[in-house]
Amino acid sequence: MKRKSNIRLDERISNGAGVYFNATAKIASVQSPYQLIEVFDTPDLGKLMRIDGCNMLSERDEFFYHENFVHFAAITHPDPKSVLIIGGGDGGSAEELLKYPSIASVVLCELDQAVIEVAQAHFQSVHHDVFAHPKLDVHIGDGVEYMRAAHSFDLIYLDLTDPVGSAEALYTPHFYADCKRALNSHDGGALTLHIGSPFSHPARVKTSIENLRQVFKTVTPYFVHIPAYGATWGFAVASDALNIINISAAEINARLKQRAITDRQFYNGEIHHALLALPEYVRHLMDG
């Protein structure tokens, strides 16, 4: 019997802490013009994608991220039709959004074609061949440049890497203002993004909320543990017209049934409100 290798993958959460996962094999490695993309086989997470040495996506826990990233705004919106995803080259967010029968088009603006190619080759269980979906329009290019043109979307999702390097410009009040101009705000347009860990990245979370509040009337954070990240992770929905608090659990469950949003492993009406409940240390962080 061929002996399997044992590769330790460290996921650094902060300068002084992290978690690790064992891998049995590296099954892909692609150096694109922008970043190093690797795929590993792991006992605990299944196939795991890492970008520049950081965990991005795993087969086994992707629903922790994608369901909670997508559904808070999408289910609250009365009738979403047009959606933009900046980043999201693994296809998981697009696949989740295209479960909504009302959505007529999803534009996926991904900087790095190699991310899509790696996902197509190794993460079919996540994206379910969404790249062939007739409602999905894939645009390869810079998200900042894309937002400078005139657009009109009901929902925008920033499915990005952390705010370093080329992604840093997409976490600024100026870019959020560009997003706001592209939203159909009178119909409940909303922006969703991830904001980091309130325990391990408090300054990032605080700054993200402050920057969003400079642009949008309502900014609502919520938090969930992401196993592959080894931390409680934050998201936020920002809008002038949509408030994800003002929908009951019963109404959410009714809309999930009415819109036939099936194949969920995490999200429901009760979870929606549970994740909106903030512990005191996070409330203090939000209040400065």
C-alpha cells in the first residue's frame, strides 16, 4: 500500500494565534499573475483551496460561509432580480444566489481567471457547474474599474480575499460609495461583505463598520463560526432601504419555502435572528 503523506497546513488568524489542518496530499498548485492558488486533500475539510497560504474554501464547510453570506440580504429583499458578485471565483455564492427564481441575472466580476479554473477542476461539489448557468455572466477584471461604469443591481456581494494587496481598495468608503450608486436603492438594494473576526481582528471589524456607516444609513453586522478559518467571522449588510432585522423568522421560513430555496445545511429563519444577536464585547466594539 502506498503510504500517504502528512502535510500540516497552518491557518494564521492573528500575529500570535492560529489553527492547523492536516492534509494527505497537494493536488493542485497554480501561480497566477496575482496569487498562489493551491488545493489540498484533507481528512477534516475535504478538498481545501488556499490562496497565498490562507484558507479560502473547503468542500465540507463551505455552507457555513456561502449560505450566511448570501441569504440574509437576498431573502429580506422582496423581489431580487439583478445581482453583482465581486470576487467569488469559486462559484459558491453564485450557485446559492441562483436558487432564487426571481433572479434574472448574476454578474460575477473576478480578477483572477485562475481561481475559476481551479474551482471548475476541483470544487464541483461547491459550485454545481454554475459557470454554465445561462443567468450567470462572468467578467474577468478589476472590481474597482468595473464599478466605475454605470450599473444597476438589486444586490451587490463583495466576496473578496482579506483587505491586503489588490483587494485593499475594495474596502474603502470611496468604493462603498461606488457600490451605493450602482444599487437600486428604492427597491431595497443592499451591499453584503465579510468584515473579519471580532475577536482576532477587532480593529478591522471596527473600521469596516465605520467606513460603511459613512456611506449607508443602515449597517447591520452578524457573526458565525467558520471552521476552515478557525474563528468567529463577521459579515455586514449595508443599505439605505433594506434592513435585515425587520423580517420575522416566520416570514423568512415562508419565503424560503415559497422561493424553493432548498439544499440548505445552515440557514433558516431562526438562525437569521440568532446570528444577529451580538455579545457585549462586539456591541462595545461597534459603539467605539
